[in-house]
Amino acid sequence: MEITFPPTFLWGTATAAHQVEGGNVYNDTWAMEHATGSAFVESSGDACDHYHRYREDIALLADLGFTLYRFSLEWSRIEPEEGEFSLAQLDHYRRMLATCHEHGIIPMVTFHHFTSPCWLAASGGWEAQDTPEKFARFCERAMAHLGDLIPLACTLNEVNGGPLIKAIAGEIMGSMRKAPWFEAAARSVGSDASRFVPMMFADSERGRETTLAAHRRAVEAIKAGRGKCEVGLTLAMQDIQAGPGGEEMAAQMRRELLDVYLEGTRGDDFIGVQTYSRQRFGPAGPLGPEEGVERTQMDYEFWPEALEAAIRYASAMTGMPVIVTENGIATDDDTRRIAYIERALRGVAACLRDGIDVRGYTYWSALDNFEWLLGYRPTFGLIAVNRHTQERTVKPSARRLGSIARAHGF
Ligand code: BGC
């Protein structure tokens, strides 16, 4: 074997509640999907019906050789109205956690993955001063019911996602906030566009302060809960590179999009690195994909080496253990997925050889799923899902990654 990993290394794959569960009708994203003229190309609908099929899905992941499954709690199911907690829904997640343990899979729970209850988004959402407190109360309640079964937790997913999109694509989200469909979505939950702030739209300074404060409060709440749980934040960490003359701009982007968030993780147990590609900057801003470089279904450059750079950066900045909580590719050519994974893993192995404490690699995603505004078109999954029958088909990439996991290398 040319590339080897320590026997304790975790081999994971991930999903997020709204992208796979189906029928998440009480959150802000459902409201946006269903507004007249919505920029979402379709509704999440039944998604992958993972809410009912999690047992088979988790068993399949274990059979394939995975040892970690990252999934998220849907806050809007657990607290559909402010202060009203559903024991039945908490029990559902307890069963999911127990299923992971039964199959020898370590569950990694994300407490917030982009979607929020309508009531939260309607009253200022991720720019409101009292949101961190409300989020901490949810974490506390969830930990009281589930904590003994949660060994690894991520507080919030990619709190720097909005600012990253703004830096790369300009005011795309800002102009959506001014569109009639956004106002319609806000009105459908009894709010208006100025007070309706879903996570993906919280790209202001106020948004950054709110999400980082929410992270800190959540770490405290999770740590104080039942069980012994390691907690971290996950960040969108593209490899920010300088094109010709772009050194200063790239350094500024690293400061604004990465460093301020990495500093906010001080005292955590690990940092969750989520990398898909590189991003080049020139003196005036983003340069976009380089001519001649292969593109993925997301129009990202096929650049698996970005992961190694992101791990090195996160580790150098924080000194904390790293877990790769997302890395993957949207493609309908599974041979390119295999090539992407193997090249990315070579980078992880190089980091390990240099003594960097990387604890695990999590591929995004377990299943082809609901890719937010783009609906079901991009296919990131290791497992295909028939949109009419919900039938699962294991792709060769799933078998390949599973066998690498079993062999601790390739
Ligand atoms: C998000 C996922 C998303 C993936 C692929 C990450 O930014 O956490 O929810 O599906 O990227 O775009």
C-alpha cells in the first residue's frame, strides 16, 4: 500500500436534515422554496425520505465500511414553535443515534445545518441579538435527551458560507433579499424581508457576530450536557490562492473569510474543515475558474488538492485537531469522483506524515440529495437515489472509499 492511514482514523460520510429527510415544512428554507417566483429551482419535497429510511441507510453505510456518520438535527422539528419542544422528535433522533451505535458507526451530530425554524428566521434570525441564546437553549434541550449517545458534535455548519458567497459571487444573496419572492417567503411566515434572515443570507458583520456568539454559547451548552462530547465548528474552507498580482487581495480574503472565524474557535476540541475547490483572487477580486481546468456540476474547478492546503491552514491557525467534515464533488461521472477522492486523500496522508493531527475524513455526501437553490440536479452522493421510487443504488465510488476505509489505505 502506497498511502496509509492510522487505524484510529475515522472514515465518514455526511448528510444534513433538510437535504435528505423530506417534509421539513416548519423551517425557513421550505418557506423560501414555496414562495411564488422562488429562486429555488424546486421543492425539497420528500427529499430522500431519510426520516423514515435512516435504518437501511445507516446499515448500508456500515456494510460499505464507514465508521462515522455526520448528520444534523432539524431544529424546526424539535422546536416547531418557540419554547415548544417535541419529545417525539427528540426520540426520533435518539433512535437514529442508537442505530449508528448498533452498527459500530460513530455519530457526529450537527446542531444547525443552514435551516432554522420559521419563528426564528421571522424575528431577525441570524442577525438578531437574542438568537445565540435561543440556539443555546435548543442545544441544551437536545443534549439533555440525546447527549449520552453523542460523542462528536458540530455546533453550526459553515457560518462563513454567506460571506464566502458574497466574496466570490458579489451581491447575489443581497439582491435575492430584495426580490419579490423573498418578501413573499418572509410574509408567509408572518415577517417582512427586513426581519427575515435565514443563515445563508446572514452575510453582514452583524451576521458574523451573531453566528460566532451562537457558536460559543452552543459549545458551553453542549459541554455542560449529558455524556462526554467533543465539540467543534465547521467552516467553508476553500483554498484561497493568489492569481497574478493578487497576493494582497488573497491575504485580505483569508483574513476576512477564514481567520476571523478560526479565531472564534479557540478552546474547541477540533476544527471541522469543509473544502470543495480552490478560489483564486486577483488585485481587484475573484478571478473565477482558470481556463482549461475541468469543472464540476457546481461549476467549481476540479481541484482536490485544495483539501490538503485547507487542512494545513486550519491546523496552523488553530493548533487544534482537524476533522475533515465535508469534502466531495458533484458529478455524474463516478470515475471522476473516485479520482477526486483519491487525490484528496493523498493530501490528507501528506498532512499526517508531517505530523498534523487529522482525525478523520468525511465525504459529502452519503446520498444524492437536495442541493439547496439548485434542487436535485447536482449529484454529490456515493449512493444514488431514484427520485420516483426512493430506491438506493450504491455507486462504485462508495465501494472504493469503503474499501480504503477497511484497508486503512490504498
Ligand atoms: C454544505 C452542504 C452542501 C455542500 C455542497 C456545503 O457547503 O454544508 O449543505 O450541500 O456544501 O454544495
